[in-house]
Amino acid sequence: MADTGVLETLLQRVEKVDDGVDSLAVATSLGVDHQVIVGAVKSLQALGDVISAELRSSKHWELTEEGTEIAEQGSHESRVFSCIPQEGLAQSELMKLPFGKIGFSKAMSSKWIRVDKAHEGGPRIFRTVESIDDQVREKLLLVQKGHSTQLEEKEKNELKKRKLLSEVTVKSYWITKGNSFSTTITKQETELTPEMIASGNWKEKKFKPYNFEAMGVAPDCGHLHPLMKVRTQFRQIFLEMGFTEMPTNNFIESSFWNFDSLFQPQQHPARDQHDTFFLSDPAHAHEFPQDYLERVKKVHSEGGYGSQGYKYDWKIEEAQKNILRTHTTAVSARMLYKLAQQKFTPVKYFSIDRVFRNETLDATHLAEFHQIEGVVADYGLTLGDLMGVLHQFFTKLGITKLRFKPAYNPYTEPSMEVFSYHEGLKKWVEVGNSGVFRPEMLLPMGLPEDVSVIAWGLSLERPTMIKYGINNIRELVGHKVNLQMVYDSPICRSGPPTQTE
Amino acid sequence: MPTVGVKRDLLFKALGRSYTDEEFDELCFEFGLELDEITSEKEIISREQGDTKASGASDVILYKIDVPANRYDLLCLEGLVRGLQVFKNKCNRYQCDLPVDPMFAALHSPQTEAVRPHAVAAVLRNITFTQERYDSFIELQEKLHQNICRKRSLVAIGTHDLDTISGPFTYTAKRPGDISFKPLNQTKEYTATQLMSLYKTDSHLRHYLHIIEDKPLYPVIYDSNGVVLSMPPIINGDHSKISLKTKNVFIECTATDQTKAKTVLDMMVTMFSEYCAQPFTVEEAEVVYPDGKTCIYPELAYRKEKLSGKFINQKVGINESTEKIAHLLTRMCLLSQATGAGDEIEVEIPPTRSDIIHACDIMEDAAIAYGFNNITRTTPRTYTVANQFPLNKLTELLRQDLAAAGFTEALNFALVARTTLLPGLLKTIAANRKMPLPLKLFEISDVVLKDETKDVGARNSRRFCAVYYNKSPGFEVIHGLLDRTMQLLEVKPARGEGYHIQTADDSTFFPGRCADIFVRGKNVGRLGVLHPDVINRFELTMPCSALEMDIEPFL
């Protein structure tokens, strides 16, 4: 806050005139630095609409350092003239003076002095005129006093060339009265206080306006992880659709439930060391439902239930191998088997949990990810039903344009890859996989023949990366995440397709 | 998913019309294929080895097409064309007729039993190769080897110029030192032992050595004059190698899986009999087993299945006439007709469609031919009430309130089948040392523990872990978080029925600054100030307090 005296003086100046005053002119007339007036203008502006100030820029002439020296002491040539006595001065002496060299040549060309080169004891300088008229100094003095307009442009440019004058741009304010102009200043309060509320004197106070351009203070809070926020959203969608959550809290699974029960043959490449993580301890599972295991063995090796089977030598040793589950469908298989042991009632199941694959790691693939899975078991479900459920599911995510591509999966037939039209990329992108579980998987479990089970799956990471604009999966999961990203991630709100996501 | 590379112009010529890239992509999509890439040999070489190597390479346009893993009949140009032509209503099914006289016998000896027990064979008579056909023939063998043959472990294919050898052939197994022949593209003879060490450094063959390497006897096929045809699954002999000029091809497949051997042989002969003097005709070979039993190959089995139009309509969710459904199936290479008995349809499954093993596979083909995207989308009327898994419900609720308590959620990998969450959180802090202090993190995830009572011998356990990292240890902050968590879980601070903490010894924590958490008398976890050695090992510099507990007791 500028000194109140200056503020009031400035206000009085403004009051006296009709059209306004220039801050530079006020500074000159008050004999204060221009910055003091600028500060006063800013302070008055902060008080509200007391004054209005318009920023202007003007050009004016100013003396350079050398120019100022000349204005005080005279031009170099005049100083040369005045230091030469009647009897003259040795040129060598003159040249020792700081202004000697320039002054000498200028005085010579003005014919104020002469040189006697043949003088005894070296060249000597003598006056040629009695008195001189130091015009350079006078012109500079005029500029210094603010009367530069009295000089002709040509003269000013000549002085500029001699580096005695320079033209500078000056910013100043044109100050006029504001809507609530007053010559007295009321001190503004910064904040409302309990005392003001109690006494009611806030009514008489003026409050300093807030700067609404500034950011607020960040709240001190915790944050949920973006991937988990999206998980919550998917969970919510399934629950809204009447799907019951499966217990997927078993990362370690036997090959039997992960592969064999799904009619995935034992030589299938997915069962290779290259694709699946096998456990060394505990290496094997024990205790399988024995009669079910026999039925699984039979359907693989000999067929049955209308199937040719794979016709190979099915080995219990392969089925016993423990692995880190490669999909949550292993849990779906356990659930469907359990369901088949009771009187059948239609079910809708879902799960979202971690699965593990020995994949080549890159920007979008890690050896573990979260699989989202939905399963519906009911009498007489059709392929049309599967596509209809998927349509409902994806509509809840805000995705309505879907199309389906035939695909192959050992445990579903038909199998369909789900594509959605990506408005940003202007192309169809794969968003999930789906299918109808094979009878060779369902019938050995003991499910009724007229029951169909449809299912679909997708990864949680991919939609999350799209939602939060993350290109490298390592920036999303694992210890290398940038916590700032976690702090800054918005809420996950998928919604009807009218929303732009 | 295998990828097949075909020359675009050759493909279009065979299909009898050309397509724009978009049209062809669309056709593939409907059929369940994927036009993965449009490229050229030049482009591939330039990408892999640089522009200089690529100069002079062919810039003929190649389509790289992804084929479903069970469709071995689409692994070469010939098969793709036949499949797509049928799909586009272009032609009907092709025929494979068997000649009358079985001319060749492959004799099977008992020694192979322990190493590679099965062998099947067939002959392609009067075939005409061109460079393209020959390349495709070689390429199909390679694709089959990589896919159905499981990198030659299940089946290995050998093809020979029949005019250089004479039957009957003997399939036997011998000691590596006793097998000696000039292998393909070599100039001198090697024993099998020498070959195995020769191929140790071969970028291609070294991957197959393990299949027989440690066996006492190696499989080998001789002709009646003792010429070595091949030493499966490693290498063929040079003597019988095929060339562009070869007229008669002897194909043998040796295997550990007989079903797959028959499928592979069927695939080879159905695909390339097209180029025989009598197209789609293959000559049989008789295989005599050690017990004297004989079998004729290839089987080229056509199988008939009967199903009802209603079955297809109900499973797909369409309502088409029996005739229309039979027509849809015929378009998928499954020659079908309505039998006239009700809505019964008789479907003939050709030997090329080994993937059809159940009526549901036939149903899928009907749905593909109908067009997945033409099926009306319906809503199952299944009424169900949703239930949350209680452990996940508790987790979801706790996570919200822990974030509300000022802690930020971290998410770490479970891959190592970790038994504690703490190291993951400490690593997260180490990776975020630049962030302003304090750092307050939590994670609720599963750890894995051995458990003999479970069928797999292990179980998950859901844990809650939190850390506080600042200039002072902040034990009171972590302790406060425990109190808050217990408040949320409605457990009062009290010994006995409530919760309390009591001094514990744990090298992870600073001596005297560690306590066990007891809930209703049961130890559920631990909290304390981390030991400086632990802090150092995680490359951290500040004091840190932590809490880890089991949340399953609160269900």
C-alpha cells in the first residue's frame, strides 16, 4: 500500500481536472519518482472503482549519461576552448584532458581554435575567437527541462547520433475519476472476522476484493488409485445389471480348473511354460471331485455328450500342476460346477480380479492384469442374447456402436470378439471377447442339457488407460507410478452415450 | 493366432475378382479372419534389416492375414481361397477321391514305440509345381509345424521326391551312432550324433533337437534300398529332396499324437492335390504295424452329422427355414441338405474341418454364414438379484474411508505371490521421493499363503497395509489410522472383546517400536516404526512407520 499522503494528493489532482491527468506529469510536478505514482494508482485500483486508469505509452527524449555531463559542464569543445589561456596550450597537454580529443576536433571544425605546428617546444593551440556560444549545451538543457519540442527533429537526431540524446518509450497511466470517486480513502478489510460478525460493524467496512484468478489451496486429502476407481465403476455396472460377484480370491489354481475343466486340451500352447507361470511349491493340487474328473478325462480323450473329443491321452499329472491362474474363468468353472450340483436356477455372475500370463512385456502388456468377466447361465440362451447383454453392458460404459467378429477360443463356441467404433481414432477397436461355453465344458459338470452359458471378458487396464490418457501401463500399475498422477486423477464416471468420453 | 502371408494379386486372381483393401478387410472380418497388415517383401526386409538390404527385394503386395488357431485348412493360399470362395457363394465343395490301388507300404517297427510311435503317409501323383505353388507347399508345412504340430513335438512332416526312392519304406528307430546319411542341403554324410551337435547352432533346427536328444534311439525312415528319407522330427535326407521339377511327392508324418498326424496329413494332401493331374485326388499308402495290423492313409474321412433346424435357430436366436440353414452351412464348406424328415439337416464334415467336433461347431458356422451382425440382439429374461462378495464389499467400503482419512491408494504387483504388502508400498515411496512430505499410502490386496487344507495347497489372504513417511516417524499417525480403522469396523479399544496392541519383536521394525495388533484376542497384524536397515535397503532416507493387518477376521 502506497503512502496515504501520495494517494490523497493524487486524488485531489484528479478531482481538479475534468478529463484526467497523466501519471508522468503528476510525478514531474510533485517531484517524485514515476514509480511512486504507479504504485499509488495500483493501490487505488485495488480499492474498487475509485479511479479508472488507462495505460498509455508515449515516446520522449532523454539525455544520455554523456548528455547529462554536457548539460552540466558544457560541451567538450567549449571546455577545450575555455581551458586554453591567452598564451596558448601545448597540444600534448590538451590531449591529456578527458575531453581533449573529441573537444579538439569539434573546436577546430567550429574554427574556435588554431594549431601552431611550428611552435617552439611542439605544436601549440591558441584561441581564434574571443567568446563562443555553446549551442550543444543549450539544446541539451532545453531537453533536460522537458522542452524538447522546441528543437527541430534534425537537431535532435544529430544529438542522438552523438549519443547525447536517446528516445525512450514511457508507460504512464491516464487517470480519471471512477464511478465511486472520492478524495478520502477508507481502509479496506481483508477478511470477515468473528468480531465483525459479533459487533455487526462489517456493515460499515469495505472489503478488499478477492483475486478470483488465483488458484485455491489444495485440500489435504487421500486419493483412490485410478485403476481401482474404474474397477469400482465396472463393479457398479454389474451390480446394476443384477450380476452376483464371484469369489476370485485364489490366485493359485490347478491346471484342472484353469484348463481341463474348460475343455482346453493338454497340448494347447496356452499351457506351455512360455505362456503360463507354473508353481514349484506347492507344485501340485490334490483333491478333485473324482467322478467329475473322470468325466472331464473322458470328454477330452474319447469325447461324449455329442462330441468327438480331442482323442489324446489325457494325463492327471498335467491337470494337477499348480499355476498362477491365467484367467478368472477358472473361478467361473468352479462356480458353474457348484451350481450344477444343486437344482438348477438361472444365475448371472461377474468378477474383476488379477490374472497372470507369461507374456512379452511392452507398453500395453504386463505379466499380470485385471480381468473383467461376466457370465449368464439360463435355459435356452441364444447368441442374440449374448450380443444383447453385451450391448447393455457397453451402453452403460457409454459405448453403443458394437460389432462382432467370429473368433476362436477353446472353451467357447461360438466365440466372438467385440469391437466398438472409436470416435477419436475413427476405426473399430477390439474391446473384449465373448462366447457361449462349449457343451463339452458344461455337460460333464452336470448342468442340464438345455442350459446355455454365455460369457464375456475384457481387461480393466485397457479402458482405464484410455479413460486417463495413459500410454504406458507401467505408469498406471506397480510401484513406479507417479503419485502425482494418482493425486490428480478425476473421478471415473461412465455414463449414457450422450456424454463425451 | 497364426498369420499367413499371401501375395495379394495371386489371391485375387484365385478368387476371381479384386477387392479394395477395405472391402477385403470387411470380408475377412465377417469370416473371422483379420487382415493384419498390408506390406511387401521389400518393406519387411527394409524394416528388419535396413533399406540397403531391401534394395532389389520384391515389392509385390503381401496380405498378412490372421487365421483362427483351429482352422488349419486356412493356413495357405489354396485353403484361404477355397474357404472364402465358398463363403462368398462362389463355388461348391471340392472333392477328394481315392485311387483304387494302394501302392506304397510304410512298414512300422516296434523300436519307434518309445520315441515317436505313429507314422502315416500318402502320395501326391503327377503334381505340377510352379514357384508360387512350391513356396506355398513349403510354407504350409512350416505353418503346420508351428501350430497343430506344436513345433514338431506332436507331428513332423517329411516330403520327398518319390521318383528318387523306392518303397516299401521302413520306419524304425536306431542308436544315433548307427544312423548315417547326407542331410538336406549338406554336402557330406553325418551320423545322427554329429548332426545333433551340428544343428546346435542352427537358428532354426536347434529348437527341435530337444524332442529326441535324450532318447537312446532316434526315429529314422529308410527306403527299400536303405536310403534315408528322414530323421524325424529333425531333418530330411538330401537324396529325396523335392524341387520344382518333382512330379510325385511322398508325404510322411511321424507323431506322438496319432489323431493330429492324421489331421496334418489330410491337410497337406487336401490343400495340394489341387495341382495333381487328377485334381483333388490323392494316392493312398498302406501302413503295416509291428503287430501285423495294416491301416490305409490318408483317411480323408467325411463324417455325417444330423441336427435339427430348430437347434440352430434356438442356439443362434434366428428363425430361418431348414433349407436356408442347410444353405448357410454349405457356404461354410459343410455340404448340407434338409433330409425331409421334419426339420432334420444332414451335414457332411469334410476332412479339412478337423475343428468341427460337436454340433455347437456347426451351429457357429451357421451363425457366421448368417452374419453375427445380422442377428437381432435380445435381452435374456433371466431375473436375478445381485450380491456382492462380502470380502470385496468390505474392501470397497474400507478403501473409501481410508482415502477419506488422508491416505493415498497404491497398487502393486501380486505376481511374485507375495506374502506381505509392505515391500510394494516402500518401493512406491522410493519411486516417489520427489513428492512433498509426508507420504501417506495404503493398499488393500491379496497375499498368497500356503494352506494344506486347500485343494491347491495355498490360499489368498486379504491384507490392509499403510505407511507414513516423513521427517519424524509418526508412529502416532499410523496408530491413529489403526484406531480409525477399528472405529470403522466397530471394534472398541479394549483387551478381550475389543482390540489392543502390545509390544512385539520383529526385525523389520526398530527395537521397542513395534507392536502386535490383537482383535478379540487374536493377532491380526503388526505396526511400528521401520528399522533403519529396512529403510536403507529400500533406498529411503526418512523415518517411516507402517501397519499391516489381515482384514478377513472382520467379515
